[in-house]
Amino acid sequence: MQDKGKNKVGEPRTPLHNAPEAILDHAGVRPTMERFFGTKERTFWTFQVLGWLGYVVVRMFVRITGGAELGPFIGVILVATLIGLIMTSGMRYVYRPALELKLPVVIVLVLFVCGVLGLVISAVELSFVPIFAGGAPYLGLAKFTNAVFEATVLFAWSAIYFGYHYYMSLQDQKEQVLKATAMAHQAQLKMLRYQLNPHFLFNTLNAISTLVLEKSEADANRMLTKLSSFLRYTLVNQPTQRITLDKELHALGLYLDIEKVRFQDRLTLEFDIEDKAKDALIPSLILQPLVENAIKYAVAPSIDGGTISIEASVSGGRLHIALKDSGPGIEDINNIVSQTGSGVGIVNTNERLQQIYGEEHLITFRNIEPTGLGIFIEIPCERENRI
């Protein structure tokens, strides 16, 4: 068939996929922390022990590289380490309320606490020098230098403590933004999906009413049964859910069974579905509004009815779906929505694809020979994870 014209919506440029997934995985930090360390309490003690073990290694390294004898000072280093471990374990209870304070106040508090406790650790440590190492205690500049070193160690510990909490707070904020975005995204998809249902229900109930008036009780009952099955399916499958094309065609069959009751032999259906396209994932009930549009403008107005064909194939990692009808087509293919007045189905389908795939989706409208309209959808070919 030859093309008369075409109109493209959603030209692919930059790859994008913003379907809602696990929100915490987007942030990345919290799952990683919990995977390796578990709870916050366990994380604190892991870093606490590792940090002070590092302190022991550094102190020993300084003694060795300085040419001093290490053995007599091991006891002094272990005492300083134990005191530092106890002090920093208590410092977090002082720092917790400070997490809500402004940064300049926090800096002043940290400098004061580290200065005072640095003097305390140094004083206790130096009092053990005569016991473990013998000789006279440190005096003058050596005593001051040791106090500065201990205060610097505590300041580094404080910087890591506040840095970790500020960073996790930032991640929490990002997480909340992601959750809010996902909720808004899902709400918009539901709005787009449910906007279609009243239109479809009106047409179906109107047709059932006509059948009842015409005393076609059997057809009316059959149509109500099909409608019940279709509505049950729409309630189970949410608009944010993606299903295989095979399941989508099953759902579409429920809908077409309803229309078959209305149009009988006037509605002809043709399917050409490639085997490897059947398990490709697509948004739930994405084809139904397009088929409904084709029935309304290609089948219903014609005395002889019409034909609707659906084709699907996979090529180059993308799923290609073509929906064609035998209707009159569109004179101005670039003005398809406003011309037909049937913009709800087409616009909502395009907006749902935009919400899920971004610019990675493509919809093309073409008039086809000898008569009819073709709607061509191209999306990434994704499949269910089978573990």
C-alpha cells in the first residue's frame, strides 16, 4: 500500500524511560548502605570501630617513621584509642540535636567540643606515659602538639559524622521528590486511562439500550456479559502496568467481542502478529482507544462496515505495531485530531506513551491506498525478567 501523507508524533531523540520503578534504587545510596551495613546503628559502629583501628595504625606508623621505639608506647596508644572510642560514642548524643542548627553554629560547637575533649584525651594519655614507657611526661610544646593532634582527630571524626548525616538528609529529600514525582506520574496515567472509560461505557450502554428496545434480549445479555468481563480486566490491570502484547490482544478481544455484538458481520478483523512480538511489553490497554476510534469513524458510518487490521513485529530492538482501517482516511493528515473531533483516544494514547517512554516512542499517522487510515506505533522492545 502506498502512503498519501504522514504525521509524526514523538520523534525519538535522546533515550529516555521514565516508567515508575523502584524509587529507592534511583537514589542508590540507601539500598547500598543497607546492603553492606544494615541499620543506621550498625553503620555507626562499623565506621566507629574501623576509624579508631585506623587511628591505632596511624599512631604506630608515626612512631616507627619517627625513629622512636614502638613497644613501650603501644599501651599508651591503646589507652588513647579506648578513651577516644568512648568519647566519640557519647559525642553523637551531643551532636544529634545540633543537626537542626545552622552551619555557623554547628562549626563553633564542633570546634569547642573537639578542643575541650582533645585536651582531656591528651592529658589522660600523657599521664600514662610514665607508667607504660617510663621516663618523664611530655612538657611544653610536645604537650601542646599532642593535644592539637587529638583535637584534630576528633574534629575529623565530627566532620565525617555531620557529613554523613547531611548527605543522608539530602538523599532523603531526593527520595521524597522521586516518590512525589512517581505518584504524580501514576495519577496522570490513571487520569488518562480513566478518561477513556466513560466514553466507551456510554457507547456500549447505549447499544445495549437499543438492543433491549428492539427485543433482542439474547444479544443484550451477551453484550452485558462481555462488558462485565472487559471491565473486570480493566480493574485488575492498572494504567501504569505493562503487559505482554499477547495479553493486550486478549484484552482487546474482550472489547471487540462487545463491538461484534453491535456490528455483527459488518466488522471484519485481521491480525498478523509475529511470534517474537507476542511477549514484548506494552502499556495495558494502549490499543483499545485506537481501535474504538477506528470503529467509530471507519466501520460505524459505512453500510457495508469495514475492516480493522493489527500487525506487530520486532526489528532493531524496537516493537512495531500497525493499526489500519478501511475507512475514508483523513484529508489533512496534519490536522487529524481537530478534524475528526476524536482527539480523546489518540491524544491520550500519545500522552500515555510520552509519560512512559518519553521521546523513545513514535506514532505516525498515514492515509493508505486504496482507502483507510494507518496508525503506526514504535516503542522499545522490552520483555519480562525471568529469574
